[in-house]
Amino acid sequence: MPVSVENSAIVYDHGNGRVSTIVCNWFGAGSPNLAKPDSDSSIQSYENIYDRNWLLKGNCMIMPGVERVDTIRTADGWTMKSIWCRDDLSDTSMMKLSTATGYIYGFVQDVDSGMWQYIVLDFDTGKTVLTVDVASLYGYNNMAIGMYAGRDGNKLYCPTGYKELLRLQDRFVFLPEMPYRKVDLDKTSRRVLSAAEFQAAGGAGTPASWLHTATLDNLHPATTVSFRINGLTGNAADYKLFALGTDGRYHEVSDWHFDDAPARLSAKKVYTICLTAQDGGSFDLSPDAKKVTLSVVLAR
């Protein structure tokens, strides 16, 4: 099929003599008039930059193809190998790779249903892990405007032809006793916590998860708070939970547990930990407390 790879490629160095490159075919994107000798590409308008068929009909106008090709060091030099190829996806959103999760994030349209959706691919296999429907209206075409990731590790933004900015975010904290209460996602964040930073602030062991933070309003005393965490391996009994106190120090939480987790954990699974907002001493709630901020990390 016709191929044009003008989109931003993803390049990831594994550090072991293997470099992965992920490219998207976007032949058909843009306006064919731009190739004419008298075309002025400096005119920033939909009519000049975008083909109206693409604007109205969506990704069926674009040739499909997302492929991962690895460059591998050998005894004789280098060789290149196609690891996987998806010839059923058309993406112009400039896909993003998260090395923390091992997932590739994109924005595509289901050509059968017309539904625009976020898509999550497994980096190792290229298989679809998750899709999140957005809308079937033509204006939700991304129009080759790049997505970008939030700095807190839990937001993915995608502009649309309607001049809206979509946000995809993981709801990793919830209140199991009060399912009607939704934690405000604008008051949550995740970030990498280095062992040096953790230990310098009183933590014991090595961080095994991100530092998960959530601010909860109008919380009742002794309310159970749950966090969803992945990337855990080994024995569940080896993990300890630490909370960042108001004194800026990490304190071990005594009363917490995994919710329905096996004795041995798998990095591919998502597990839930439960604790009470009263636990930990440094973030106790009084009966009339209006707000509490929890920052917790698993260590071993």
C-alpha cells in the first residue's frame, strides 16, 4: 500500500544493543494541493492544509500501518527486524510510548463504527490492550495534531478538530465504601520516587511503586481509601506501605492490605491496596476534618 512516514517516530534504546523504532503510516493525511508548485503552505487554514475529505470522512482516507522495527547489534554489525505490524490501524496523533507501563498510546478511529477513540497497545506484542471511546462526530478527528503527556504521569492530552482538548486519565484512587463519591482527578498525581529521595526522608527499603498522591475533600474519619497499582512482582508479604506525613517524612503504615491479591504478584496485573485515612499518625483526621492529602508508596 502507499506509504508516507512523515509523522514523529518513536525511538527507544533498550541499552542492551537493541533499539526499537515505531513508525506510523499517514499517507493520505493533509491536503494533496500542498504538492502543487504554486501552493503556499504558509497559509494556516483548514482549506489549505487539510483535505476536506479527510476532515469529514476521517481515518478511512489514510492508509493504515503501525510497525515496530528493531535495530539489533550482532557479532557482524547490525541487523534490522520487524517485531510486529498492525495494518488495521490508522493513526496521525503521533503516538506516545510510556516506558513505565510498557504501553503505546494513540488516537484512532474505528472505521466500521466511526468512533474516535484512545487506543493502548502493548509495546512487546503490538496487541490492543484497551480502547476508550470518545465520539463518532467528525469534528473529533485529531487532524495530525500531536498528543502530549502530562508531567504527573497520569494524563494524556489530545487536541481535536473541534478545537477541544481531550484528557485521558487513570482513576487509580477510589473510595470502596462510597462508590458514589468520585475522587477529583485534578487533585491526584503519580510520580517516580527515587530510592535516594525516599530514604533521605525516612523511608526504609527501595520504592517499588510510584508515589501516589490524592487530595480528598469532606472525608469521614476512618474512611477506607484504595489505590490501584501495577508493576509489582514477587511475594506480596515482602511489601511495606509508607505515607508521606505533614512533617515531610515517610512513615510506615501498619493497617493496610492488598485486596484479593495472590501470595505472588505479577507485573502484568493491577492490584488494589486498602488503607484508612486515619492510619499513619501523621495524617490523622479529626471528626470535623474537611480535607486530607495522602501520598503513599510501596517499598520492599
